[in-house]
Amino acid sequence: QVQLVESGGGLVQPGGSLRLSCAASRSIFSINVMAWYRQAPGKERELVATITSIGITNYADSVKGRFTISRDNARNTAHLQMSSLKPEDTAVYYCNANARDGSTWWGQGTQVTVSS
């Protein structure tokens, strides 16, 4: 079992930056894939970025070149650095962890609002 707690969301102007953090309740060394998802009002949850245990990353086309996912296995954390934010990035952002046995866990989400 893993509890995930996101932080770092908030209100930012277009073009600004935010860094989201995801703190896990136990070691994530054995977690195969850490991911960030987001869900905007009235829309389905969508995958934003993933990072494997060996650091291979993948991004949604809509955030490529603007967002960077990272993980720190020693500190049991994952991060999402978001730059050049746009109003369409407004959503609740969720941290997700996937183990090799297929188990998956979700955080409670953190709100990101991009508005002037």
C-alpha cells in the first residue's frame, strides 16, 4: 500500500511556472512507473507524463517541451515542473504510482489554475 500526497498547486498567470510534488508514504524504489494525470472540469482524466524506475520519460503532446517529470527514489518523491503555463493547463493534477504486480495508487489531487 502506498499513500500519495500532492502539493504545489495554485493560481498562476499565463506564461508562469509551478512545481508539483508527490510524496509517497514508503519507498518508491520498487514502483515501476510514476505518473501525473490531470482532469479539467467536464473532461476525462488524461495522462500528462510518466517516468519509469530507470528514468525513461514520456509526455502528452500538449505538454512536451513545457513540463518535466522527475523522481527521487531516495526521498520517495516525484515532481512535475510546469513552465509556460496556459489557461488550458487548468485542472486538478493527480499523482499515480504503478507497481510491477499491477497495483496502482492515486493521490487526492492538487488544483492548478492558470488565469490572469
